[in-house]
Amino acid sequence: MTVTFTNELGQTITPGEEVIVVTETYKTVSVRKGIFLGRSEAGNLQVRVPERWSRGEWFDKRTDQAGSYSKIPEEHRGYRSKPKGTYIATLQLDRIYKLAV
């Protein structure tokens, strides 16, 4: 059985559908595109959203293994950017909306 969600605008959203996600922190409001996944075990809505920034990591040039900056000798230390990925956001305020077509 597919669990649908109806937002305050009356839009019915099903898992797998592309949505607009509105999140809020203490000082920031973000509006992003995501994919509605359904509800968590606690009952909160979950969406998959893209990461905003690329992440990087230090690595040992001899072994190509990621590691701690301070534990890799300076002459063998390298830095590389990792491609952006996605993460699952759990929403507290259930603010997701259908994309306009």
C-alpha cells in the first residue's frame, strides 16, 4: 500500500514524486527540489535532496586512502573534491509541495 500525503494546499503527493521542499533552521529558510520518500518510523515526512556543496577529503598519495590531515605526512598529503551526492532529510513541519507543470 502506497502512503500518500496531503499538504495544507490540498495537494496529494505520493512517494517517488518530485517535490519542492521548504526547510527552516534558526536563521535560514531553504527551498529546494527533492523526491518524496514517505514517512519515517516516527511519522515524519522524508525526502531525498541534493547536497548543496561538494565535500572534500585528505588522502595519502601513496595509497590513495582517505585519512586525517594530521596523520598523513605532508609530502604524501593530497586533497580531492568528492562529487555532490544526496541525503535523506526528515521534515518536522511537513512543508512539501508539488512541482508546477
